Amino acid sequence: EPEVTQTPSHQVTQMGQEVILRCVPISNHLYFYWYRQILGQKVEFLVSFYNNEISEKSEIFDDQFSVERPDGSNFTLKIRSTKLEDSAMYFCASSTRDRVSYGYTFGSGTRLTVV
Amino acid sequence: QKEVEQNSGPLSVPEGAIASLNCTYSDRVSQSFFWYRQYSGKSPELIMSIYSNGDKEDGRFTAQLNKASQYVSLLIRDSQPSDSATYLCAVNFGAGSYQLTFGKGTKLSVIP
């Protein structure tokens, strides 16, 4: 079964440092997403990406965040200057345009710890 | 503000029983509804999707949707210890958005 692949699985970074989280979506999917889940809290939407541009973003996705699809396969989330409160699980997801697939496939996640 | 509410539990049921998980949402025009299962430290895994009023069955799982009451539920028949997890309700509120809004989840424990 096709998978969404995320690397690294766990990243520890110092406050103020830049991090890049990487994702390889399912190959025939067209929509890409980043969500995050702070420990013990809800899964929260960050951003959706379609046709090489951001289609939606949440209030969480401020200027310190950016997304990019640098080639035909990777989809990255960059956090420019990490804060302690950025510590969370970050999930990448992808979906086709088909309505049924709005229930998208999540990757296994990257646990980001900011110290 | 679009909200999805779930009872956080924990909900404990004996093995073989029916587990009933409930979810309410704030926007009457919501279009798509999903149940995800999340094991501790893992990513959400899609179990069921439902779009129309009524019931939808898939194996031991039945999703029920009542748009007038803004209510969606998940029934798990013949519950197994391996079903012990947190169940997340997610809603797509439509209007051209592909975003999912999640509830906080209900923790289910199936007791052998």
C-alpha cells in the first residue's frame, strides 16, 4: 500500500535554529498538507499546498513557517527560528482530488523537540 | 469558529462488546466526516468516511451521521484489545476547503 514518508522521525533542535522537515507524498496525489499535534492536544491544520502554491493556511502558519516542493517528489516544511512552543509531532499528508480521498493519508510523523 | 467536540474518555468496554464513540460539530453545512484511529505516539489512520445521513458499515465498524443534529458516531462491534486507541473525529467544513478540523479524540480501552 502506498505510503507518505517523513524524515527524520525525531529531531532535536536548539531554540532559534532553523529546521526542515521532509515528506515524500504518495506519487499520484495532488494535494499536500502539514498538520501538527502538540502532546496531549488536537491535531491542528497548518497549511495545504496544491499546484506549487499554498491553497490554505491557518493562523498558526505565520511568517516563521514556509513550505516548498523543491522537486517532483519532496514536500518540505521549514521553521525559520524555532521556539519552545513549536515542540510537537508534525504530520505530512497527501490526497487526490477525489472527494473520497479527503480523508487523506498521513505520514508517520516527525517529533520535533525544541530545547 | 468551527469546532469538533468529542468526549475525551477514557471509554472502557469488555472484549466482544460494542464500543460507541460520539462526535458533534458546529457547522450545519459541513460536508465530509471522518474517523481516524491513533495509537499512542503514532500518526492518525483513517478508518471510515461518511458524507450522507444514515449508516455506513465496513467490517466491524459502522459510522452514523445525522446532519440535522450535527452528530456523527462510530460503533465498533466485537471490540478487541487491539482496538484500544484514541479515536479522532474529523470534519471537512466544505466551502472549497480541503482542511480537516479534528476533535481532541476519545480514548478507548478494550478490557480482555
